[in-house]
Amino acid sequence: MNHDVMNEEASSSPDQHGGAPTRLCVCADAFGLHPSVNDAVLQLVAQGRLQATSAMVGAPAWLPGAAALKALEPE
């Protein structure tokens, strides 16, 4: 499936009631829980598919994950 086409269609089509296009904010959960969770979140951010994440600051993978988040360029 071509996600770019899907996103373009979803963001440019009016909703079923003829109003503004539907917008969706996607938030990942449990960043810092495990390196694989961090990797998945960072990959989604790099693909432009994620707008937010919760942070488990006491979890084992938080410190290295925080450094990776800090290194991201804001839009």
C-alpha cells in the first residue's frame, strides 16, 4: 500500500458531512520502556507518522531514548 497516496487522500478529502478535512494526531505510548519501543517510535517520527509520545522516565531505556529524541530536528 502506498502510504503517501493514502495520507494525501485522507488529508485533502472533506469529511462525510462536507466540512474540513479530518485531522488525526497519533501519540505513541511507553517511550523509554524498551529499546525496541524507542526504535519503533523514532522510526515513526522519521516517517512523519507520529506527532507525540508519552515518556516513561523511570524505565530502563529512557536515558538513551531521551538523547535520541533530543537529537531530532523539530518541524
